[in-house]
Amino acid sequence: MIVVSDKKHEKGERKTDKVGEEYNMAKELKKTLIPIAMGVIAGILSFLATGEMRQRDAFGIIILVFLIYIQKFIMPKIGVELEGKDWAGIAFLTFSSWYISWTIALNW
């Protein structure tokens, strides 16, 4: 349940999204941009690893899963605390950007 405080925000005050917890835009931006970047990297690596050989497409999916797993270790190093519900969004963003970048690379 998200509760936004009712008091008026003066200059210099930060909004709260949960009781006593500050909303950190930089942390949320990192949670979004890192999976997108990792997905693009995975798409490029998948293209380079599989090339024109369609028999090795499964290897591209293995690269995707590996880069999703790597984010488990990268995020805490840059100060982003992850909850269980965050992983669905991280996996979706990584998969989407991987699929788009790999498809563009295959059709280039």
C-alpha cells in the first residue's frame, strides 16, 4: 500500500512514497536503465555468438539468462536494494531490449 504524505512540500523537502521512506529517483532510474543496457549487450552478444547459424539460437537465450542473473550481483554494488517484485520488471526489461536488439541485428 502506497501512502503519499498529505503535508505541503516546501522547497528542499522530499516526497515520501511509504511511511518514513524517501522516494529516490536515481535508484529507480538505475533499476530501469541497467536492465535495458544489459538487454542490448545480451542482444549484441547473442548475435555475435550465433551469427548466421540458426542451429545455435538456443545459445542466445542462454546468454540472456546469464546476463539477467549477473544483475543480481551488479545492482547491490551500485547501491540498489532489490525486492522480490523487482525481478519481474528487471527480467521483462532485459528480455524486451534483448529481443529488440537481436532482431535488429539479425535484419541489418
